[in-house]
Amino acid sequence: MPKYKIGIDVGGTFTDLIAISNNGETLTTKVLSVKDDQSAGIIKGLKKLGLRPEEVELIGHGFTVGLNAVLTRTGDKVGLLTTKGHRDNLDFGRMYRPWGKFLYDPNWMRPHVERPLVSRKYRRGITERILWDASELVALDEGELRGELDLLKKDGVNSIAICFLNAYLNDAHEERAKEIVGEVIPDAYIQSSRLNPVVKEYERTITVVLDAYIGKIVSRYFDLLEQRLQDAGYRCDIFIMQFNGGFARPSALRTKPIYTLTSGPVAGVLGSRFLGEDLGVNNLLTLDMGGTSTDLGVIRDGVAVMTTQMELEHAINVNLPMVEINTIGSGGGSIIYTDNVGALKVGPESAGSNPGPACYGLGGTKPTITDAHMVRGVIYPEVFGAGEVAPDLDLARKAFKQLANTLKLKIEDLALGSIQLATAQMAEAIRSISTYRGLDPRDYTLVAFGAAGPMHAADIARNLGIKDVIIPVNPGCFSAFGCCVADIKNNFVESHVKIIDGLGPDGINASFRRLQETARKDLLSQNVPEEFQTFEWLLYGMYAGQTWDLPISIPIQTYDNEGIAKLKEQFHEKYFEVRGYKAEELPIIVTTLEVDGYGTVSEKHKPPKIELGHHEVDRVAVVGVRKVYFRDTGYADMPFYDRKKLKSGNTIVGPAVIVEETGTNVLERGDHARVDEQGNLRISVS
């Protein structure tokens, strides 16, 4: 009996599922996401896949429960314990305003002031003080702490964030505070600087608060998900995708649920890296366009670009090692409208899955990008959305009618203009993670996925000068595919903020040994034997006098003075590569040391080869010719192809549409799409 790995990605509109067997068979499906209970949509999707529970050996899952709670401010009631005098740091942020229309607006409010994660009355300053050298200046006032906790408990606070000054060097006060919280509020979720013990007070505090804000919500989701799967008969391993680019078991994430933020988009980048490795393409720009948003990533030299900071809202940052994702509000469900000066806009507001785009017939009345594609004529309703919805052209046109009348445009021209505007927004977002950082997008291949990504991919590439586009097999379920090919991963760090010569070989070796042992034990606790464990060491450094550090991956070895000298050379070269200059005359300050642990959980998927065909497409793959709108010619005939019936070697010249259940692939005039031996579409853009 074949065994299947199932990947599940919950998006704002659809929940995507893919099942891959150990003999290469692949099954996919989609269901509308259940906003208030994402696990209900998962069970519905599993039933639709049609597999018996005993056929499933692994479930990998990305979701948005924690992220939604932060964005909608529906998280837990949090109390923050901080060093006396520092309770307002969350409101101060980094003391700068965002560029743009808010820069000189006297009415603008910082997001944490306007919509606080922790109300000011629940931020309690505690008498204590650890100094910069880890020594104790003022002892923890335990009586005062108990009094403050009594007040928080009386007001129903059920989650406690603890972040004292310099706790990254000496967390004795925080650890004692955790013990006292456990005594006074026994059922509270507790998080402290041990989540990410690094320098920079504000970044550490906001990260701890964010984790506490979603702690119980994510744990309740795990409870519900595991119970639903248990009731349905599933006894397989369950892994959750983290934003650091790896799996973790739910048990490991109950103490650090913040790692589940953006887990779905990260899975798409991992799937792209796996695809690029298989195809021998090392430099990729990833475009994941779903129903609510578009997520963008970069893979450079076969490695996903990482960051240590993600801004959810202005000055509300996650500060942990993670795959860098740039998200913009341009998705299939993004609403099209005019602003207060009459300019056409797309997003960021989305129709989501409820009520959804107007053409879905589920109650939506506002025009969206999906409706625009429906009006243009490129959507093939017979297979759209895996049968979850039946798009209606009349409803799509009706949604555009009022806006078209206001702008004195034909409905078709408004729809096509909206598509082009969304394409321009996505192209500009790609520039922000490539061109504006010294990367030339023309040196990269664009991987486009998500149900809506392949409809825009060729035009986005043309806008950026990119010549090659890859549309993977089952693009609408590709992030779910990424949930099938990950390894377990953890991160552990120590901050030092010392000149590298002052830290010396003994300090560096001892720190890395401690971190690797912690990573090793964590992997063992997640049932990863030592023979399946690997590790990566990273050093974060900066030149003396600077504020922001730069990570470099370094060899795993015992360091001596000669090894330290080589580390310096490596840092200078990396700094020059990233910043465009180096300052070898300045001392290097080591801010943080990090160990990443990896654990292999299953054999990697080997994509099967599809049937070999000829340059010409078999007639059986042509599903018909339909009218599609072009600005210069109006409606014109365009051939539609069934992707499932295409063979390796087939070439299609645009304009054409290639349809499948999980996505729609649009080729414009001059585009050439070749089907490779695994079924991927390799598009050459004119």
C-alpha cells in the first residue's frame, strides 16, 4: 500500500492540499478556507482528497491563526513585566515615522498607541536592574512583583510577557519572575527573553510581546487540530511549517508560537528552492499570488535569503531568524476601487473567501482582480478552483458596472487596466527585494505559483526584463507542496556585543558548543536521531561604531587565532558583497552567535517524469477556442489547453491559456512555453 505525505496551506481564500505518495503519485484539491476555524477546512479538504487515514504517514501544515490574531487585534489579554521606567517602550518604538503621507500628519498615531497589543495599564514596571556586564545592580523586588501580578490576575490577564533590561546577558531575574507568575497566575502563558536572548531592548520586547499575544490562541488551535485529526482516524506525524524555513512538531511550538507567523508563504519559498535544486537553477525570485495577497522571496545561490526582522505594522516587528518574505495586498480577491481623488487602486482590502469575488456568487458585490480576469475571458469556469466555486461572468460584469460608469470606461478596459495595475504593483514589490538591494532581476528566474500567480507571471517578468519564468506543476498548491519537502529546523542564539579579539577563540568555541548542544537536544526531543542531524553556525558582526549587524555562515570547527583571522577576512568580504565597501581598519564587533539545527524527517520527493511528446501539442490537449479581450484589438480568439494532457517537449506560443484545477496560466503575444520532463512550464518571455 502506498504511503502519502500531505501538505496543507491555509490561505485567506482557499485551503490548498497536496498528497505525494512514495511511488510518485500526486493528488491535489482546494476548499474554501473557514475563517473562524481553519481546522474545519482542513478536515473538509482531507475528505475531498479521498485517502484513508492509514495511507498517510506525514502531514505538513502552514497556517495563519497567529498572524490573523495580530492583524485583527484578537489575541490574548497580555500583561508586560518590564524594568521600572520602561513601560512605554512599546509605544515609542524606534522613534521614527513611516515615509509618505504620514510623515507630517499631526493626527497620525503609532499603530501600537492606536491599537495596542498590551494596554498601558497592563504594562507594569518592576524594581530590578541587571547591568551591561551581566552584574546585578538592583535585586528583583519579589513583593512588588506579586502585588502587580495580583492586579493583572484580577483584570483577567491570561498571558504574561517578561522582558527586563540586559536579560539577554543574565536572565536570573526573568527566570525568578517566571516562577512567581506560575505561582500567582497558574494557568497563564508565559514568555521571556529566552525566546530570543539578543541585544536591543525594543526589538527583544516587541518580539516577546507578540509571542505572548498569540500563545494561547495557537495552542488552542493545535489542540483543536490534533483532536479533529485524531477523531478522523489520523495517527501520523504532524509537522508545522515555521517562518525560519523548517518544520517543528506542535509540542515544540507551544513554547514559541511566534515561529508560525507567515508559515504558509515560507513554504512556497522552500518549494521553490527544492524545485530550483532539482532543475539546476540557483537564482530565483518567487511570486506567490493567492486570493488575499502576493508573497515574494529571493533564493540566491540555492539558499533562501534570510532576515532577522519582519515588520507586521509600523514599529511592530518580529525579530527572529526567518526566511525573508515581502507581502503586498495584491491578490485574486483584492478589491478594485477609486481613492478620494479618483485614482484607480487595487487592494490591499480583499474579499477573502467570504463573501469572495463577485463572480463566485457567494454574496460579494465589489469588483476584484479575479472578476477582472473573468471579464477579460481568461478564466475557464469548468475547472476553476477545483470545483469549489462556479465563476459567473454576469456577476463579474455587474460588479464593475458602477465603477466603469464613474470612470467613463468600458467594463473590459477597466478590467484589463486593473490587471495591469496589479501587475505593476507586484513588479515594483519585486524591485524592492532585488534592484533596490543591488540584485539585478535579469540575472534571476521567476518562479510563479499560487492560483493567481501564473496569470500575471509573464507580464511581470517582461516589466522587469526577466527572460525565464517557471510555472511549477500544480501551482495553486505549490505552497502546500513546500510543506511536504521541509526538514525540522531550530535556531538558538547568544548575544555578546564584544570585539572579536576580545571574545577570542575560547569565547567563540564555548558559545557555539553550548548552542549546538541545545540544538541537538531539541532535535532529539522531536524524535530526530543524531545520525539525521546537521548544523549550521552563523556569526553576526558589525564594524565598531555601527548599529546594525550582518550575519555570515561560518565553518563548523574549533577556532584558534588563525581561525579567527580567517573569520575576519570572511566578514570583510561578505560586508563588501552586501554593502559595497569594507573597512578593514576598524575592529569587528561580534553581536550574536547562532546555531541552526536541521533534522531530516523523511525521504525527499523525486518528481516523476511525464510522458514524452513532440514539439507540436496533441489535438486532444486543446479544450477549445474562446474570446479574450485585448486593448488594441478588442475580443479575439485565444486557444485554451488542458495542462494535464500536455506532454514533455510540447511548446505553446502565446497568446494562449493553459488551464488546470489549481491555476490558470496566461501567455501573452510572443511568449513561448515549453513543457519540461517533469511537467513544469518553462516560459521564455519576449
